[in-house]
Amino acid sequence: MNKLIILSKISEKKSRMKLNVGDVLFESMSQNIGAVTKIFDHPDGKIIKIRWRMEGHLPHDTEHSYKKVLRCVKNGEYELTPKISTNSQVEPNK
């Protein structure tokens, strides 16, 4: 019984995903590439601002609920590429 509880807690931690400013989203149906530019609190929950870019078009900004974007990533509607932090760069051997 305890093993089952521990395994479920481990799988819960793995399934928790977090969106951050600088993450890149790809929406395959429209071939849009979006960058998360801002995440802010709202009385109804967090709001995420995305700047979408499509080849041959001007960029446009949209605002969505954080939960909706996270759900789209989990369902495979958006592909997420997390921002790579510059603090974890490895220096080449000299």
C-alpha cells in the first residue's frame, strides 16, 4: 500500500509542468511559433501573454489563461520548448 502511494506521488511530481517567461510554443495546425512574454496574476487566475510569429506575417500578441495553455501543452495541441537558462552553461575544457 505504501509503495503505491509513493509511486503516485512520484508520478504527480513528474506530471507537474510549469510555464515560464521565455518558453517557446509551437502550434502545429497553424504553424505558429509563440514566445511566452509575460505571466501575471488576475482575479480569475494567472494570465499568460504569448507573442505569436508566423512566416510572412506580423507578430501578434494574445492573452490566455495559464490553465488553458498548460492543458493545450499536455494534450499535444502545443509543443513546449522550455527556455534554456544561461546559468547552467558548461565551459569547454582548455
